Amino acid sequence: MTDHFCTYFDHRFAAKGLAMWKSLKRVCPSAALDVLCLNDACREILAARQLQDVHLHSLETLENADPDLRRARVDRSLVEYYFTLTPCLPLYILRTQPGVPRLTYLDADLFFFADPRPVLDEVGEHAVGLIEHRFPAELADRERYGRFNVGWLTFRNDSIALKCLETWRDQCLEWCYDRLEPGRFAEQKYLDDWPGRFDGIRTIQHRGANVAPWNLNRFEVSPHVEGLRVGGQPLLFFHAHGFEPRSPGRPRELNLKSYRVEETPLLLRSIFDPYEQALLEATTEIAVPLALALLSDQSRDTVLLLESLKAQLSASEADRAARLAVIRTLQQHLEASEGDRAARLEEIHALQQHLKASEADSVARLDTIHSVQKQLETKDADLDQIRAQLGRARSRVDDLERSRSWRWTKPARWAAGRLGYTNGRASSSSLRGDRGENS
């Protein structure tokens, strides 16, 4: 099933928006994204990328569908007008795409480290899902700007969510300014009323969702084999509010000091380094159209962004040269390895031939052994036959010996017999002697 998301940004935020989308698509392949392009330059940059599962909408299209937006635009700054658009975009998509069962609004400066499925599952069948700022105790006073953060908002396409969006839209059209007043601040403070005003509101509890500079001190951040843990739960996505990559004469801005967060090696290695690398890759990918768009926009912020872009491209070229050097070194190692592999294959081939010869010699030797065994078995049979013949010969010799002894004692036996008859007696031995003589 497709998971539907939406966001908005202009060309100056295009690299962050692209990095956000690529990180989301990597961990959530089922994701599809609707992007409201806030100017033509942004739309041209993204259209040239032909991003899969990304649907582009122009600001003009949204304003035509909601004419009240143009009237609201005249009395507020550009960034305040952008804030005004936040409820209008998901409301427009849910109304024009009734087949979308659920839609999640994302700020473009989010960065995903894991599949946000646990958050979507937690929202479940609720009409609306939203996330608190989760300020630590030392920043509790910051809640005056809003209990909830706009960075992630999930809306089910049902009557409750649509009513919530319509109410929010009306409030923002009436008042949406970048200043704090009782009960309101930009488009964000209005969210505080939702849990008590609408049914089916789910306050998301997953600690790894919408981790940000303002709540990094709220929970323990610890390393894990599968990625960073926040309060014992996996880091799902980080809200890189206020982050700016390094540029000529200016170090990168992590926006941690104002929230009293220490820049630890764990945070740098696990969150900010990967995010900055993703921004660099996204900037490099859209460098040419982005540079052209920035050159035609000479505001102070744009000039700084253009200088940053030049620096990032220079760094990218240096990195490219370094990677080419590494590739050449690897190729050399590979060639040497191939030569060594060929020599080893020859050695293995020679060993195989020796083994075959040894196997043939072994077979011949076994044949010889079998032949000798048969010969020995034949000789054993001959020996048995000779032994039998010798036995019979011995028996005959014994018979002969006995026969000779009988003949030699014949005179004595005759004399003894005669003497016995003379005395008138016949002993058993004489009787036996008579039978022997007659025989």
C-alpha cells in the first residue's frame, strides 16, 4: 500500500527538500510525495530530476483552487504567506484525490534515518496524528510558541480530519504572522486546541519521531548497532531546524547552542555529518539549475546561499578528485591482484595435474596390491594343499613304521605263543597274537 506524504518549498530550499525525500524513499520504498513548488524555479529544478513517485503542484494551481489565498497574501511577508499555506496544501490534496486514504504533511528540513512505519502504525485509525515539541524542563517556557510542532502532521481522509483542516485554514487566512500573541503564533499555536476540540486526535509517543535541537536534551541519546537510540527507541527522523552547511568564511550551523545542547561527537557523527553529506549530494545534483535560479534572485539570503553553493561545488570537485585517486589506486591493486591471481591459478593447475598423476599412480599401486593379494591367496591355498599332502604322507610313514615293528616282533610272538600252549594256558595277549598272525 502506498504511503502518501506532502510538503512545500521554493528553490532556495530545494536541496533540503530533495535530501528529505531521498532519505524517506530509502527507508520507506512505499512512499509517494506531493510537492507544492512555491515558484517556477523550484518546479523546473524538480521536474528536470524526474523523481519517481513525486508529484509536482504549482502555487498558481493551489491559489486558483483556493482564491482566498491571494487576498491573504497582500498583508503578510513571504515566509508568513508560506506558513499560511501549511493547512491549505493537505486540504487541497485530500479534496482533489479522494483515493488517498491518509496523508502526512512533512517539513522539508526533516531527514529520515529509519522507516517511519511505527509512527503511522501508532496513528492507526485516528483522524489526526501530531507530535509535541517535547521541550526539556529547562526549555519549558518555549511552549508558549506551541505545544505541538508542525513538522509532522498525519490526516486521515475522513470528516473529522477534513473539519480540522478547514478550521485551521480559516484561522490561518485570518491571522498567520511570525510573532507571538495571546493564543497564537504563526500557524503552529492553533494546534494546541485540537485534542480538546476534535475527536480522534492522536498525540504520537514514539521518542524517535521528530527529534530536533529543542528536544535533544529531553531523552538520553545513545549509540546502537542498528543506529542512534533516543530514550531507548530508534531514531526515525530528525528535524534539522536552523541547520546550515559550511560555506566560505562561515562554519556550519547546527542550531544547538540556543537550545543548550552540547555538540558531542556522537551527535556530529550520527546525525549532522550524514545530513550535511546528503545536502552536499543533493546540491551537487541540482547545481546548474539552482545556480541559474539564484543568479536571478539577488536578495541577501540568496547571495549567501549562492556563495555556499559555490563552496560546496568546489568541495565536491576536490572530493571527486580524491575519489578518482582512490579509484586509480584500487585499480592498481586490482591489477596486481589479478596477476597474483593468475599465478595462483597456474599453481593450482599444476597441483591438480600432480594430484591426477598421483591418483593414477595410486590406482596402479592398488591394482598391484590386489594382484599380490590374489597371488598370496593362491599360495596360501597351495600351502594348505601341500600341508594336507604332507599330513597324509606322515600318516603313511607312521603306518609303515607300525607295519615294520609288527613284522620284526613275529619270532618273539611265535615263541611266546608256543610257550603258552605248552603250559596249557592261553592268555589274552596270545589269543590276540594268534589272530594277528593269522591275519
